[in-house]
Amino acid sequence: MKRLIERSRSVGEVLRWVTQNPGKVSASHYPIALHKLGQLLQQQPGPPAGAGAGRGPAGQVLEQPEFHALCQAIVSGCAKFDNFSIVNCLYAAAALGLPGESPLVRVLEDESRSRLGRFNQKDVSMVFSSEANNKALEAIFSSQLFYENRQERFIRSMAEWLPRKAENLTPYTMALIAKYVARHRLREPRLLDTIANFLLKRGEQLDSKVIQKLVFPFSRMNYRPSNHGELFPKLEAILEQKAGSSPLATVNILMSMFQLSHFPQTVLHQVFSPAFITNVMSSPYALIVRRYLSLLDAAVELEFREYSGPRLDPRYRVLMFEHALTADEANRKYSYKGLVAEALRQLVGEECYRQDEVLPPGYCTDFLLWINHSGTVLPLSRVPAASKAPPATSPAAVSLRSSVLALTSDLQDFAPVVLSVNDKWHYCQNSDILVGSRAMRDRHLRLLGYCLVQLPYTELEKVSGIEEA
């Protein structure tokens, strides 16, 4: 039957083979028949298959009783079809130009969504590139199974067709896509630019909580969208109007912009104003906002020296992080930090370095060492007390100016060194570009006077044994 369908020379011949021999037709024959119909229709003159019923040869085929019988057979039996047949029927129906509201497409879409958890990556990609509508994309990105697994091939495929369909998506669906891309560190420029264009066109109609979700992938992937010259000023204008309506979202958006080295001065005047501070300090999320505001304040001091507006009151300053990041803790068993720690212990001795030291304004470092001008690593007992990082509970720990002074006054003969183990999750996926938070951390540590020695996982994974390490 497969050969007979594939060798058919006309639409009528395909329909006759399938409808007149029901006992010989299996589930796998239906997508073949639909694909063949699509090929034959493309060879005929007139409007394309999706141009509408009654227009040219395609419309005439869609109205034929035999074609309706074929569709009805698929609708009736698809619950018993294997995954491959379901996926290929849906893909073929899309290529044939069947409207989304047709019974055949609706049944196939419903069946596909019910089986989403059992589809492999290729199946998922085919299903949703054939549907590619708001409802379908919402379904896939709401799927916990899909969300927890990286689907790079599907994302690359989606980057091709999403720009054409983005206008029809809801902000909720686009936010789901943005969340997925950020979670898996997928630095796909076409997809990120699509999100940025969506944000540029719809930004004024969105609330701050949705905007923060759409902006986050840019900072996460350390990526300035191609329209940033228009987008960033627009975001500033929106934040000026909505800063107080959702303070946590406002601060999150600011953090994303800071990580991309963009500093909106007017918005900073608002978030460091007494009214804004009073508002957030009485809210349930006061601590997290204080952490973000403290880091933003430190970034202003280090990177935005020309700023002359209000600053965060010193009594509200706290360390952004008091210990290692959650991601680093969760991935500890996959980290090269243990290997480096053992190698460092054997090489210079435990008395010559500190591990997991938190430095103001709250950056957890992997290893902190001190060297002199001849390149000798010094035991901590020989390092002047003023140079040692203050404990996290000390008021000096949250004062950037005192930290900078401590590193630049009496310590001309010494240099603090941060040894940074950059594991795989510190980079964008399949890239040598650090994620935005890590990149900003490195910028700030350098501006604070630390020398940074980077140990990327791509080099560490080549190491064989402790001697090489």
C-alpha cells in the first residue's frame, strides 16, 4: 500500500487507494497519503492549499467526499495510532494547509498534547513547528517535562519560524518561552531578538512583572538585543511610570539592565528615593529587595561614577549573597572546584588561601590568595590584617568605599588574587560567554582591585590526575 500511494500520479488515485481499501490501510499509511496529496497539489496551478475552500484545485480537493472520508478515518482511529503516525499526520496536515479549526487538526493537536510527555525531541519539534500557534506553544512550554529538559534542536527550529508568528502570541506565552530560554542558557540571537521586538511593540501594555520575565533572558545570556538602542530607552520610560506599582519587578529589571552595562539614571533617582525605600521596607519581600538595591548601589559606585543622584542609605546595605549561589551548591558534584582545591592544597598549602570567601558587595569567590611582586603566594599569617576581607557581619563588609581604600592604601607590595573556577553552568549553553551575573561579578571584582585568574571547565576537563591539575 505504501508503494502504491507513493507512486500515485493524481489526487484522485491517492484517495481511491486509501478509501477503497480500508482493510489494507494501517496508521502509518495516513501520513504518507496526506504528504503525497500535498506534493501533488503543489504541482497543480492555482492558489496554494491553504488559500481557502472553493479556490482552485486545492479547495476542490478539500471538499471531495473521498477526502472527508480519509479525514474521518484518521479522526476515528488516531487514539490507537503510534506516536510517529500522530506526529506525521499533524505535520502533513499543516503542510497541506488544513485550517486549525478543522476537525482533523483539532483532534490531532489534542492527541499530541495528551502524549507530550512520551514524545521524543524530534516528535516535539515536528508537532509544534506544524502547530506553532499560541495555544500549542503555551501547552509545550507549560509542560514540566519539556521545561526541565533542554531541547536545543527544537529551539533552533523555533528561532526560524517564531519571528513570523510572534504578533499572534500572548504575553503569557512569550514569557513562558523567555523563562525556558533563560533556564537552559540558550543564547539563540534570533529568538532573543524576537522577544526583544515583542517587548518593544507591546511594552506599554504590559505590567512590570511580565516585562521582567521578558527582559531576564538578555541579562542571563549576557546579550544586548539588536534593537537595544530603541528598547532600553523605552524600558526606562515605562519604569519611570510603573516603578512603584511592582517594586520587586522594577528592581529585577534594573538588575538585568545593569548586568548589560546600561544604567538608567532617572529610574535610579526613583528607586533610591525615600518614598520607594519606605514602600519596599514595609513589604513581605523587603530582604530580597535590600539585597538587590545593595548590589545596584555598589554597581553605581563602581561603574556609573558620573551618577549624582540619591544613593541607598548605608543602614539598609547588606551583602547580596552570604554564601555560594544555589546553582553552585546544587551542582557541587559536577564542579571542578574540589579538584582545584586539592591541587591548590598540595601546591601552596592550606595556610596560603581561603576557599568560598564572600567579598563585598556580596560575591562568593572560589579561592582567594595573596601574592607579592615576585609572584610568591603568601601565607595568610603574613598578609596585613587591613587587607583581609572583613567578616560578613562587620559594617565594613557592606561599605564599598572602605573596601577599595583598604586595597589601595597600605598594600602596595601585595596583590589579592581571586582564582575563579568557571564550571559549565557559568557559561551560556555551548558557548564561551559567561552568563550576565557572572560577567558583572568579574567586572566588579576587577574594579575593586582584585586580580582574576580564570579556570574554565573546558581546560579543567582536559586535566588528567592531581599532578596535571
